[in-house]
Amino acid sequence: MKRFIHLHERGLETTDSSSENCRTMFCSKCRNIKKDIVNFSFKINQIKPSTSPIAGLHPIVTLIERRLIDVLKEERVRRWLHVGDVVNQQGIKLENWLAVFGDSPIIVRGTRECSYRTCEECGRIFYSAQGGRYIFPPHHEDGQIFQTDLCGLLVEEGAIDRDRLPKSRWLGVEVLNADPNPRDGFGNLEAQVASGALPRAFPERFPSRWELAPRVED
């Protein structure tokens, strides 16, 4: 199994997106950022992001600080992710931060109490699970950077120097295996959405209807 490093935010402090962000950037149903957005600026409702060098926002946008960008290499970040500026509540561009998002965030899968729902407009998959976490193998090239559905960043283990990662108690560094057989009973959700085989069920902004998987033991 291939192993990936999942970089994500830890702790209770959160970064809030500003209501001043342009509404046309987002899906009108689920508020997911649209895939075709380019040259964007993302405004936060604070002076600066949280204490972690990586911060997750709702909708799916990830903020990364310069000290983490330098480890990932900015040219790789810009090659594999959509990149925009971060502007604080005072309207000041934060030169040490970038806002990023991926076309199709990689879902961090689980093994029990698994469920999903999909947006009827943009097709985004909302997934929830407990138990052991893993990655259902993404299609990738060497050195590719993915965004996860947890607002983290995912890179193949051999494509990052872990010793150079910022020393921060708020930076989560998680090793995830790429499992060729998803253990949640759902199969390849992304392929099913792309083919139209997976029904879309998002009649409200916060729907309660979830599709449940059969219980699978860790």
C-alpha cells in the first residue's frame, strides 16, 4: 500500500470566512466553492488565520502559511491546486498566506458508521465516517498535492521532507494508507458521481437524508 501524509489543522481555534466574499464563487445549494473559479481572493473575518500553519474554512478552502508553502514548494502548490490571495477583515492582503482548493477533494474514508450525501447542483460528496482512516487510491502523478474533504493537504510520503515541516502543536501530520478496497461498502463514490450513477440528494441547505453503508469492522 502507498502511504500518504495528511497535513491538517488541530486544536479548537477556528478561522471564519467573511460574509463579504463574492457569492458567485459558491454553489447556491451547498456553498461549496466552484471548480471554475480563478484569480480569486478569499477574505477572512479576522486579523490573521488561526495559530496553525494550515487552516481549514467552510466552504472547502484551505489556508496555508509561507513556512508550510516553502516545504511543499510553491510551484507544486500552484500546479496542482487553485491558488488565491488571503485578505483579512481590515482589507489587508496577507503576503505570507495563500488560499487553495482542489478540483475534486480526496475523501478521507472510514470503516464504520459511514454515510454520504451529494449536492444536487454541483455534485459534491459530503461524507462522514468513524473508525480507521485511509485513502481510497487517488489518481496521481509523482509529487501531486491533493486537498482532502477535511480541508487538509495530502502528499505522497516520499514527496515531502517531514523534518522540514513547521514545528507547531497545531499542525496535524497523519500517515494514511491508500487502500485499494474501500472498507465502507460504498466503492468509488467519485466515479459514480461523474458517471451519473450516484443519485444527488440535497434538497435543502442542511439536509438530513444520508445514505448509510452496511457496518464494516475495522
